[in-house]
Amino acid sequence: MSPSDVPPPGKKMPPPDQPSTAEPPLAKSGAEMPMDGAPKGVPLPPIAGGVKGEMPPAGAVKGGAPIGGPPMGAKKGPGGGFPGLPFPPEPMSMKKLIRWAVLLVKSAPLPFLAAVGLAAVFNALTPYSQQVLVNLTSALEGKGAGDPQWLAVLYAVLAVVVILLSMGNRVVTTWANEKMLVALRGLLHDRMLLLGPMFHTRVSGPQLVQIINNFSAGAQFTLSEILAYPLTRGAGLITAAIFLADNLAAFENIPAAMRWVLLGLIVIIPLIGWKLSGVVSRAFELVRAEEAAFADELGNSTAQPLEVQLMRAHAQRSRTIAARLKSVMKAKLQATMRREVVQQFQGSMSTILTTVLLIYAAFSFDENTPVGALLGLLLMVPLVVGPIQELVSFFTGLQVNWPMIRPVGEIIDAEPEIKDAKTARDHAMTEATAELENVVFGYPPAKSPIILNGVSHRFRPHAITAIVGGSGSGKSSVMRLLVRLYDPQQGAVKIAGKPVSDYTLESLRRQVVTLSQFPLMLSGTLRQNFELVKADVTDGEIEAVLRRVGVWDALANIRPEGPMEIVVTQAAGTGTLSGGQRRLVALARALILAPRLLLLDEPSTGVDVESTSRLVSVLRELAREVTVVMVEHDVDFVTAVADEVVCIEGGKFVTTGAPRALIAAGDNLFARFVTARRRATSTDHLEIERVPLPAVAAGKKKG
């Protein structure tokens, strides 16, 4: 089936700051994936209609990563590892490929079957039309059955039918491919959104864009061909083989055993070509290994060139690089020579077999043998050899495309880390409470080190609780457990008196709303960003929550004709909204859902003084009806807004109390943080050096 064009890739996401290894951030985009190499199409066997094609065009993402295969010069793992993607090498699995192919075809069964049917009929009619020509030649000679006029008309009709079938096959194939590609990309997108933090910590945002937007096109083409190719090419192969045997039978002087030998050669010689192609493949694997070794050695030189100078190691590095370059050149020359020999053999295969058959047939020719039989051998041998070569090349070439297909399949097979329990129900929170009971937690899969060790706490309802602690102490881990991004290894997390596993994930996260440190903003209008959390939200509802957080007037000043159409950018620091306005808009969007429990991760990040004051007022008012739990490093903000501070240290909640009471007590973690903050912003501890000034002269010298 014909390949589809790959649309231009999406924009890159800027890499965020690297999180602590013990405690990843609540929401993050992965760092940019290193990419190299120039875009290059990967040639594949002919499409189902019999026309040679290529893999979908390598519309690489910004940075030059190719679509159809590994970047030029990059080292591909022996078992299908792909440079830059976090999937360890794994041998190609035909079982997986067939399973993914069946799943893909199920998304568009009728277009797929129509395309395969048209291609099979096309490939079967092609040798049949050639055989009609053979029969016409024999009839004109007077040694064949059939009316020459009737055969001529039949040949003309078949020529028109084949042309129409070719056109129809291309249209239907494009339709089937596009249907399957749309379904595949939709499946990958939807499955990706259901996967948990372990997967998204491993696979970054730009990598997902590359897999879903780029790799999916090549994977769709290859997977559909796994099922289509044997059927479409097999139809032509079987038809041509039958007619070839029939034409050989016309040579009565050729023994039956010799006919089978000649037919066997048609199968054996392409297999010899396949074995020789394996020699070429191994030669180019050696080239890739040598290029990778050169790249590693070059990295040793470019890592710290000045150190090389100071160590007087220039000559040593020069000799090593020269030796590596010679090894690369030698490997390339050997691989190129082997490739040329094999390509010449494979390209001449039909000619060789046709020549052997024609020579043998010529010596077996007598006056009763129709000339059309010789023409039949000349026409049918390529039609038999061609499909065999293509089938062998396609299935042996799957190994090359495996690194591109596997990431797509990994997302298809991936299971969400957290699922609804069998007993989960859509519960409504009867009270705005949250509680931890003897919670022990470490991040999977190792589940160590232990981040929370026997933590128990009941968060005050309709109050603002701030969790304070050092980096990696487990502050954000508590937030993730409350919203059930993870499950604890021991203990229970309860919302409104029920374990979080009793709630469906949809009902839990509808009532327990998280506002991350860097909230997701779509590149679109203000209205579209609110529709992200509530598809049927009205302009009136949006205006009400924006007024509630005190940002409506500022937005109306930005766009007096209608704030709903203000264009919001994905990246912070760009567009028309300030950092404080973005934070208040994100808070307003969270309030659209009327949450009972609101989780805030570093709410004062990127907010100016004026917006911080407004944020304090909004949160204080909000706490009358919503329970707020926040993680915050700014102790001044915590002191101004929080009703309760919970200090976490050594995996436990060590101190709890009102912020000012903890400051007054002095001997606790929060008080130490406040003291450190004040010391960092005060000049009282600085020692001022006193430098005596020169004595002032009593009078001026007379000039």
C-alpha cells in the first residue's frame, strides 16, 4: 500500500530545569532529544499496486532527525535501539509486528480489504494479460488454440482494465492509508495521555512528538504491508508461476524432471540473492560500528581541547583519529564493493534465469513448439522472480525499520500505571477533607529510597495548609499521592474519609484539582484554554472566575473588544500575559471545576509583588469553601497566606502549627527557613570596613 506524506512536525518544547532525581516535578516536559543526521527516505519494496515507492518522506523535526531510519552516522543498537529514544535494544519480534498490524487494520477494515483486493486483482491480471499476448502469438502462427481476433480484443480490454485498476488501487490505497494513519495517531495520542509519570519521566515531550507525528507514518505503512504484501504480491506470483509452467509444458522435448529443476532455479536463485544481501547488511553494520567508534573518539578530543594542549597529547590524539578514519574508510570500501556485486547479481537475476530457460528451450525447440511459448518464458520469468525478490527483500528489510516501528508499538502496548480499581465508583466528596494514614512511599519501579516513611496527617478542612521542607524531602510526593498519580506501598490515602482507590480517577481528579508549578497553557485563545478542562464552559462562567481571581479588568485592558479571544502562548514569558496574569488565569481555570480540594505546587513562582498580594487575597477568600494544600518555598508567602504549616524532614511530618506560632517557637524547620531567608535579605550581618580618609589640608598653598 502506498506511503503517505508526513506533515511538518510540531514545534519543539523548551527544556525545563532538571528535577531532583528523588522527586520529579508534578508536571514537566522532557529535555530536548539530541538529534543528528540529514533527512533521508528509506527505500522499500513496491507498493501493493506494483509501483515502486519509498517510505514516507523524512519530514524531520527541527534538528534534522530522519524519519525512515536511524540518523546518518548514529549507532543503532543491535536489537533495535534508536538513538535518543529511551527504549533499550530488543530483537525484532515478528509476533509483535503481526499483532500491531492486525490492530492497525481493524481501524479501517473495509478500505484495507478494498485496497488489497484491487491490488491482488491488478497483480493477477498483469501476467494474465501477458499470457493472452502469448496465446495470440501462437494463434497467429497457427499452433495455438483460439481466435486471433478475439484474443486481440481481449488483450486490448485487459490493457484498459489494468490501467483502470491501477488508478483505482492508488485512490483506494491512499484512502486506506490515511484512515489507518489517522486512527494510529489518534490511538497514540490518547494512549499517551493515559500513561503515568514513570512513562513520561522516561519519554520526553519532543520524543513523543517525533514518535506520534513522524514515526507513525512509516510504522503505519510497514505494518499494513506486513499483511497486504503476501496477498497482493502472492496473487501475481502464483498466476505468473502457473503460466510459466504452462509455457514450459509446450516444450515437449524437455523432460518433466528438468522442468521442475528449471522452476526450482527460479526460487533458489532469489534466495541466494537474499543470503548475499545479508553479507552486505553485516558489512554496513561494521561501517556503522566504525563510524560510531570514530564519533566516540572524536568526542574524546572535543570534550576538552585545551586540556589536550596542556597535556601535550596533540600528537597522540592525531594518530588515534587518523587510525579511526582509516578504519572507517576501509570498512566503507569493503561494504561498497560487496554491495555493488550483490546489486549487480540481484539486478541481473531475471536476465540470468530468462537466458538459462531460453537457451535450454532453444535446444529443445522443434517444429511443433509454438514461438509463443518462447515469448511466454521471456515475459513470465520476471513476473515470477520479481515478487519473490520483493517479498524476500520486504521481510528481511523489516529489521531495518524495527527501530522506527518499535517506539510506536511500545506506546500501543503500554498500560497505565494507575487504573481504576474494580470497586471504584463515581463518588461525590461529602466533605473537603484529606488524610494520610501511616503512608510509606518510594518511587517505582525500585520503590527506594523511601521518600515518605510512616506519615500520618489530617489536613484541616476549609483551610490553607503549606507543606514545607528541603529539596527532595517528599513535599510534592504528598501531592501526587493525594491526586493518585502513585499509590503508596503501605498505608492509606483518604479523601472525604474514603481511600482514593474507591474513587474513579475521573471523579477524583474532577474534585481534587491540581495547579502545577508550570501550568499547561495551550497555544490558542483564552476561551480554548478554559475549554481544555470543561468542554461546554460558557463565556459567563469564564468571566465569573476571572473576576473572582481579580484578573478580568487587566485582561479587558489588553483586549477591550473581548478578552476571550486573547491569544495565549504555550511558553511562559512570551505573549501578552505577564507571569502573574498567567498564574491567576490558571487558578481561575482550576476553579471552573468547583473543586473541593485544591492542590497548589509553588503558586508564587514567577508572580510579581502586586500579583502575589492579589493571590494571597484570592486564596484566603477561596479557603472558606475549599480545602487548599500547597507546596511553597517562599516562607514570606507561606506566612502571609497559610493557616497551617506542616514541616517534612527525614520522610516524616516533624512539626505542625500556625506559621507565626512556629516562627515564635523558634526551634523548628520552618523557623530555621524564615531565619535563613531574613539573613539572606538583610545587611545586618555584614561587616563594614572602615577606611580612614586623608587629612584635609588647613589651607591652600599660595601660588
